[in-house]
Amino acid sequence: MAFLRVCSLSDLAEDTPKRVELDGVPVSVVRTEGEVFAINDICSHANVSLSEGEVEDCMIECWLHGSSFDLRTGKPSGLPATRPVPVYPVKIEGDDVLVSVTQES
């Protein structure tokens, strides 16, 4: 599993998603409740950026239709979204936030 540096931990404001692209994959990186999460940045319902939505209670809300996704699992909590979005492993090394979007072989 290849981890890539996405930003500094100090660059992440609490509950404010940061959009990055890793190997062509759009990712929303979120610092909330003392942890850092990485979730695919594209809503499974409307194909819009999740990083433009709000974060609360470890959930990220799609700004277009209001579906919320669990940052830990990617599962939607209500309609209109019914499909989860991928989540990615995160490592913190010093002040560096690293994310892996590659699958293990």
C-alpha cells in the first residue's frame, strides 16, 4: 500500500474538508473529533464534490441534496444517496498527513 503526502496536519482546519487529488482520485481529507479521515470526494448520488459540504459528528454532507456520509465507513446515512463512497487509510507522520488510494495486492 503506497501512502502519499497530501498536506501538513497544521493545514487542516477542524471540520473543514480539504480537496486533494492522488493518482487521479479526488479525495476529501477531513480533521474532526481528534482524527483525520480521507474519503472519496465525489457523492455517490449526484457526482458533485463532497469537500464543498459541511462536517458534523464524523459525517460529511453533500451540499447539493443533503446526503451525509460517515467519514469512517463511507456509508450514507439517508436518502437520496444509497451507495457508499470509498474511504482511504490515513497515516500521520510528524506533521505530515499521508493517504493511500491504492488497493493491496
